[in-house]
Amino acid sequence: MNFTLYSKLNCNACDVAKDLLKKSNIEFTEYVVGKDISKEELLWVVPGSKVLPQAICDGKIIGNWLGIEQFIKDYNVNREK
């Protein structure tokens, strides 16, 4: 699984997303907007994104931290099968 998280500094929702991923033992690559990637580059990767964090897994846009939370629920269900 290739999981990428786009975040920014001083972002509570980004911190929540990272904590959720870490607690679920999901490895991810993090790119900090304004440091590792520009806002323009983010919009190219995740068109129309207006909030952070944003996540992509295996090329599929997961979305913000609510999408990440749902992804983790689905991931854990599938892992238990």
C-alpha cells in the first residue's frame, strides 16, 4: 500500500489524521504544503482540494481527515477478513 498524506504546519486536523494513521499502523509519506510541495502542486495532485490534510492511497484520492477515518475503518474491516 502506498499512502501519501499532504499536511501543513500548525494544523489540528492534520495532527488528528497522522495520529489515526499511526495508531492503525498504516505507514505513510507526508508532504508539508509550503515546505515539501507548493499549493499549486497540491492542486495538481488533488484537484479542487480546499482543506488539509488530504490523502491518497494507491493513486485514489481519500480526501480530508474524515475520509481518512473512513478509510481506516474499511481497512481494518478488510484486514480482519
